[in-house]
Amino acid sequence: MDSDAPPVPPLAALAVAVVAVSTSAILIRWSHAPSSVAAFYRVFFTTVLLAPFAVVRYRRQFAHLSTRDWLIAVASGLALAAHFAAWFESLAWTSVAASVTLVQTQPVFVAVGAVWLLGERLNRPMALGIAVALVGSVLLSVGDFLSGGAFAGANPLYGNTLALLGALAAAGYVLAGRSLRQRLPLVPYVIVVYTVSAAGLLAWTVGQGASLGPYPPREWLLFLGMAVGPGIFGHTVVNWALAHVESSVVSVTLVGEPVGSTLLALVLLGEVPAAMTAVGGGVVLAGIVLTARSRPSPG
């Protein structure tokens, strides 16, 4: 753990993080830039804002990273880049409620990956939770597809698939970086992984032929907002909390993001989820909670 007596109550920090990450989908929807550009600048600005603090306080930790550590960081960072690329694009094709709920199935994929890759046992409640989340995903996707409403998105099946791919990539990021996170303080860890992620997103953006600029001031404010809100006060705070509370508690707490994002989309975007989408989303969240609470604590 980073500290035996954290300066901020971890649960209070998690509450702030949930509010912060809940704004992410709204900021992405407000941006008119290509999704790959928005994803790149989100990670890039987060890295730039944290870098001075990291260099001043943790310079020695960077010098002691082994080749194996760098390889883990590269794998984790590229998985994070894939997560952002898939999820940002999903919001162009499906509803906020569906996209954010499906991308939050990450704990389910982490549980499955931990069984296959880390030798963890799949107990009965975990298996039930995974099954429930999968059933909910099907209900949600079918509901979006059949509703055909104005708020389902241009191609909800495609968007929902991208969101699930984003969840799978996020699980890869968590599994790849878990051992490195145990050896590194928070800020050096996120700087290394975010730098790799930003490089991967930059390559993806350039490969697509998307322009990195110029953009109007409104877009730059949105990019910066994505970095400060969901980036620093959201996911970076979540990473900090993982050193002080059980990962299952963090995973369950983050179930609040789809709820918060859906409410914000309703108020700020006028986006009303279809009835089947809401039902399927509720089933997915129940499966995530059951899976996360049933996982054994990492030893």
C-alpha cells in the first residue's frame, strides 16, 4: 500500500471518482472531434498534467524500472489505448446508457482472465455473476436494436460491440498492470502506462488520417476537461484507492458510473434509454456486483 493512513478517506475519494468518470461520456458526446483524437488528447493531457509531479518526486523509481517492468507497462498501456479507442468510438453509434454499462463489464472479464491467466478459482457465485452479466448484455443490446428510437444510436449493435471490446481491453490493462502497480507508487505507474497509451493512441490517430488540429477553443476545453475530470479525479483516484481498499469494493463502487452517466445524458442530452435497455442494464450491473464481490482478494 502507498500509505497506512491515507490523507483522504478512500470511500470519499471513490465517491468523487464516480462523479468524475460519470461525466466522461457527456464530454465525449459534446466534442465534434474524431473519437481517436479526443481519446488521444484525453490521455495526453492527463499525462502532461501529472508528469511534473512525477519527475520531481519519483525520479529514482523511473531509473530502477527493469526490462520486464517496461514490457509490462507497454502491454498495459497498449491495452488501455485499445480500451479508449473502442469505447470513445462506441459512443458515436449507441446510447450513453448502453455504452457506459457495457464498458463497465470489465470486472467480469477480469474475473475470467484471472482464472485463465493467474490460476484463480472460479467459484459458484462468480460463475453466476458472469452468467447474469452476459444475459443482461444480450437483453440490453437486443433492446437497443429493437427499439429503433432516436436515442438508440445510429448502429447500436456495432456500438455495443465496441463497448464490450473496450471492456475486454480494460480488463487486459488491469491484469497486465497489476503486478507493476504493486511495485510502483501510483504516480510513476500511471505516468509510464499513460505515456505508452498516449503513444498508441497517437499512432492510431495518425494511421486513420485524423487531424490533430487546429480545433476551436471549445474542443480544447473539452479535451482538457476529459483529462482533469475523468482522467485525474476519476481513474487516477481509482488507482490510488486500489492501494487502500479491496479491489472488489472499487469494482462495485464503479457500477455507479453507468447510473450517473445515464442520468447526465437524460438531463444534458435529452437521451431517454429504451425500457429494455434499462432492464438489461440493471441485469448487467447486478452481474457485475455479484462477480466483483465474489472474487478472492489478491494475495
